[in-house]
Amino acid sequence: MIGIVADDITGANDIGIMYAKADWRADVYPYPFLQSKMGTFPPDVLIIDTNSRLDSYDEAYEKVFSSTEKLKRLGCEQFFNKTCSVFRGNIGAEFDAMLDALESEFAVVVLGFPKNGRTTINGQHYVRGKKLADSEFRHDPVHPMKESNLVEILQSQTKRKVALVDVNIVEQGSEILKQEIEVMRTKCNYLLIDVRDQVSLQIIASAIKEEKIICGASGIAEELALVMNQGLKEQQSIKLPKLDTGVLCAAGSLMPQTFRQVEEMKNRGLPVLELESRKLFSGQRDVHIEELIKKLVTCLTKGEDVLVHSSNDIEVVQVTKQIAASLGYSNTEISRVVSESLAFVVDETVKRTNANRLLIAGGETSASVCSRLGIEGLRVWKEIEPGLPSCLSLNKPSMMLVLKSGSFGSPDFFAKAIEHLKENE
């Protein structure tokens, strides 16, 4: 098996589809991982979602350390620490935890994901052509990214030595790159590698396919899955759950990509409801949530698809922060209150309708929803757009879900996902 530790559930599915579409069986389990949930036949790729991006340094370290130890005991031979594609979160703590658990002192780090606009040139990370510090991630409410140099970002979070292989070496081919990695193995602990385009990833994959520890975004896994495609288990047939209601969509991300996707569904005439974030920090919370649930239930039982989203207007979000801050909430706590409230709405709606086709946007929201629904594991299913797959819950009754990273996807992704969820009856 390949053992992967991911810091959020959308990232876990994101890397899982890179292997699944190359006919590897990829399953995702929540932390703490219980081997008893896995069944008799282990997957080719076992992914543990630690949901640790918003945790403290120590909490994130412990989750990754213990998860890596479990993967090691299960016999995994290659390990991947899957992070946010722009290095948000506890990057240093999680990388260090994996190295410590494996008693190792070297890992290759590849953050480029060209198919989703992430490239790295001379250590500078870009998002759709803009330096990271000039991108939308500069305004992330929890992890504002004000630096673009990946070496400096990672070095600020670890005592281990960080170094870089620039794109000029990568473009000389996999053998030259492999030689450079061997030289650098004795000079640093984390070796970041530039990525200009998909060809870069193909070259890197050929050079690092035998590395024990790889860290970073999921883009490199797509090429690794192809160059390592051997001795795979037979894929198990899966019976998809019957669709009896409309598709329930929920969006909790504040990223501009999700905002545009919500606006696109409004323009298409889909029923769109707002979970008003201001009311979550007032005496109106319970009444507001019950009203939303009743409206969602009405739409779904009529066979209509419906979308509920948390407040995404900039001014409303700022007012919400001010109200919550006056009550003593931090930005992280505000984010969790909104995500958990949206998850409660989804869970109650599912209980009242038996809806089993869900589209959830936002990593924190996706984690909260899966936790509320009691999902014990996921089989990554089919890719809709790069890094955006559908998946099936492994516990019964089965559900089909699309868990979308807030910053991924085209403006019409929601429409594509709803069509996909309906097509696979």
C-alpha cells in the first residue's frame, strides 16, 4: 500500500482521485484511523484525513505522527503528506511529524498543480499566474498568505533544513534531476522542486517514484500513479445508492471560485438559500436554521435540486466577524461555528428526506458534514474536474458525495457535479 496523510477531507479526495483514475483503489478514513473499519481487503492507497489544518501546532503534529505510525504498521512502503496546494496550515509540524514517525530525515516536496493553476518557479509559488502573496489567498480569513517563497514559508515552520531544485534542472530530464536529488539528500531535509507545467510533473515523477516520503499537493500523484502502475488489485464493483430526492448542495467556502459557482447556480434558476452568518451569533440562530431546513426539505421531496450557502458577501462577512469578535470568538472559532452550523442543516435535512446525493463546497464544511453524518470511510470514485472527484461512503446506507475544495473548480462546476451525481444512478 501507499500510505497518505491529508490535512483536510477535500484534499484527501483530491489526491485519492489521482490514483483512482489510474485504476488504483483509494479509500479515505477519518482520524483516528480504526483498522476494523477497513474490512478484509485493504486498498492500494490508504488515506487518513487528520482534519488538522485549523488545529494547533501540537495537535497537528500528534495526529500526523500517530497516523503515520499506523500506516507503517500496516505495511505501507511509500508515504505521502498531502497539504494545501498553497501551504496553508501546519505545514512544518505535519512534515516533521511524518519524518519523526518514520525515523527519516529526508523528503521531497512538490507543491505545483498546473491543472489547477499552481506553479512554482525559482521557489516562488504562483496561483493562476499571480504570486501567492498577490492572489486571493492573501485574504484567507484564517491563514492569510503574505509570502510567495515556498522555501521561506516552510523554513519558518521547521528547524530542519529546506532547499530547492529549480526548474532549469528539472527540465534537463529525470536522470539529471535524480542525480541532483541524491546530491541534495545529504545537504537538506526537505527538498522543494519547481514545477512549470505538467511536463515538469512527469519528469519529477520518474525521478522520485522510489522515494520513501513525498510531501505537498496532489498534482504529482497523478503522474506517480501512472509510472508506478503495477501489481494493482482488481477493482471491486460498487452498487450506487438509488436516487429518491433532488441533490442537496451546501457551500461554506468564502473563496472567489465558490462564490462564482454559487452565483452561476442562481443564474441557472436553482433554488438558492442563505445561511445568514450574523444570525448564528444571536438569539435568532435556532429559528433561522429551522426555517432553512424546512425549505430544503420541501425542495428535495419535490425532486428539486437545492443549494444552501453561508453568507459570502464581503460586507456581511466583516459584520459577522465584528459581532462574533465582540463575543470573544477568534477567526478560527468563527469559521468552525459557520461550518458546523451548515453541517447541522445538512444532517437534519438528510434525516428528514433520506437524501443520499450531496455536493459540499469547502474543506472545513466538508469535514463537518461527514462528521455529522457519521461517515466512517469513503471510496474515491470518478473525476469530474482536476482534483474534484465523487466518492461513496463505505458505511451503510451508502451515500454518493462530491466534496469540493473551496478554491477549485470552474464557474459551472456545481452544474457539472449535479449532473454527475444524477447520471450515476
